[in-house]
Amino acid sequence: MNELVYPRERTLGKITLVLGLLVWLGLIVGTFGGALIGLALGFVVYLFVQSTLIAHIKGNGVELSEAQFPDLYTQFTTCCDLLQIKTRPQAYILNGNGGLNAFATKFLGTQYVVLMSSVVDAMDPHVDGVRFYIGHELGHLRMKHLSGHLLRWPVLWLPLLGAAYSRARESTCDRHGLACSDSKEGAAQALAALSAGAERWKQLNVSSYVGQTHHSSGFWMSFHELTAGYPWLTKRAARVMNTDAPMPQRNRFAYLLAAFVPYAGRLGAGFGMLMLVYIVGMLAAVAIPAYKDYTVKAKVSAAIIGSQSVRDALGHYYQSNQKVPESLDTLGIRSQLADGTKLSLDPDKMVLTVSTDEGDLVFTPNMNAENSIVWDCTNGDGLKPSQLPPTCHSGEN
């Protein structure tokens, strides 16, 4: 049964599993076990959300059995046997309201395969059309895609990696669907119905449809596939027709753009771009003020160093004369430094104000236990406390 696994899924599965476990370990250790509390809360949320879905399926769906739609049940059991699935999931039909779809899910150890009524009706003229959908969903269960998702979850949002792993899983499940189908053409027709609709698929030229894969090499086609969790349907149909069929090379430049777009699952690249904008915005909201404070600190530090000689002269004058100089001119000091920083003195308290383009620094003298003058450095007009460098603190000399 190894041939049913798309080769890239093995590699990507190992990479995402190892990275996911490392991230979980880091979160648990880094939060001193706090992440485990988050997991417990997440499990409670999962119970309520998933139980709602399962209750909806059981309460509103029709369970397949030997007595209920025996023809579909036979297809289901045949597919389980072909895929060597001994413990059969529960199978249901649910009103699809026109949507062609099917899905697999599980809850507290019980597995489910759900077919939407619309896809069952659309495939009615198709001998084994439904079996492709059944096989595809059984593939998710057989490969334990649902249970392994949690371990990999922390890294599945990563650009390129998360989407590539999701596409590989879908390709694997398409192979399972093919294994349940009587022919490659039948499997391709079942896939093409997702494109052509419930009626038009009957008139679809499969060869022409598969030929559309050449469009996928364009920049935007490549970009949107690289950020999506599903391969293009034309590619999926081509691969079930020939599992070794070469696919057109994606545009290389699309990889550069896709590398910056977080994987957003079925929400697509548009939501991924919104996530990227949000993340960049959050980082900018933090980084820009921090960078501004850093540059201000650097300039303020220069002003502190540049005005050190002025404070030394004031301290020396006071200790020698036991009084505050009437002005800086008394000391022969200019009111402006060489870099344009302005100085002003309060002759009553000998408070020195150093005015820079970024704001004011205020130096207030105090006597220490050794009768030496020390200077308290605080922010004045235009400066925030966060913009003061480490050298500006109480007791600055």
C-alpha cells in the first residue's frame, strides 16, 4: 500500500512533525508548563466544537447501512476492503445544499466519513464516482492526518512548508480515491465534477481538461498554488490519470513572494496576505517606536558626554565659592555646544538644562555623603523616560 502515499508527503510529514514537536517542547519549557494549560483549554474548546459537528451529522444525516442505501453502503465497504481498513468508520449522507463535497472527521476515537447529498446525486450516473470521494476521505483517516495535525500545528502556518504538506496530503488521498475507482478515467471524471458541476461533468473532455495544466506555470497561478492547501484540480486530475505525470514547473519568482505569505489553510492566499500585513503591522508598531527611542538615546548620550565638562565646572565653582554662579558666562562657558546643543542655568538651584533637538535633559545637583556634588539626570520637555540612556540616572556624575 506504499504506492498510495505521495512521495513528498513522507518527507514533508517528517519535517513538520520534528519541527512541531520542537516548538511544542520549547513552548512547554519556555512557559514553565503554561502551554499545557493552554492545550487543556484548547481540548475543552475542541470537545464543544467537534461535538456540535458530530451531533449535527448524527441528528440530520442518514447513516449508510445494509438497510439504508445498500448500493452506496456496498461501495463504501468495498473501498474499505481495498484500502485494507479493518475498523470501518461510520458513513453518513448529509444535505449538501448544492455543494459537491465530502469530508472525514473523528471524535473521541470514532471516525466518520460524510458524503454531501449533492455529490452523491451528481455521481449517480457514474458507476464508481462516489467511490473516489469515499476513497479520498478514507485516505485521510488511514494516513492519520487528523490525529497528527495537533503535533504539527505550531509550524503548519509557516510559508511554503504548511501549504506544501497540505497539498501532499491531498495528493496522497487522491491516490486512495484512485485505488477505490474502477478506472483512471472514472477517478478523473469524479474530480472534474468539482470544476464542471453536477451536470456538465458528463460532457467533459477529460484529455482537454488535463491539458489545462500548462496554465499553472504562470506567476500568479504558481503563487496562489504555493499558498494554497490544494493542488489545482487540473493537476489532480492529471495525476490520477498518470501518477508519474510530469507537472509544469512553477514560476521561480512566485516562490520569492510566497515565502513571505503565512499559510492560511482553506482561507487562501488573500487571508494569508492579511495575516502577513497584520504581523508586519504588529512588528512595526513595536519596532518603529523602539528604533526611534534607540536613535534618541544615542543622540542624548552624546549630549550627556558633551555637557560633562560644564557640570564639572559648575561643581568646582560651587565647592570653591560656596555659591551658585550667576550665569554660565561667569564661568566663561558658552550657552551652546559645538553640535548646537543649548545650555541654560537656573542660578537659584544650579539646575542645568541641556536642550537637544530631541528634547531637554535636566541635571539637578545634590551633595553626597562625601560632600561631593552628584548630578541627578531626568527627562525634561520633549523627552520620554524610555528615551533616557542608561548613563542618565539618579546620581549621574
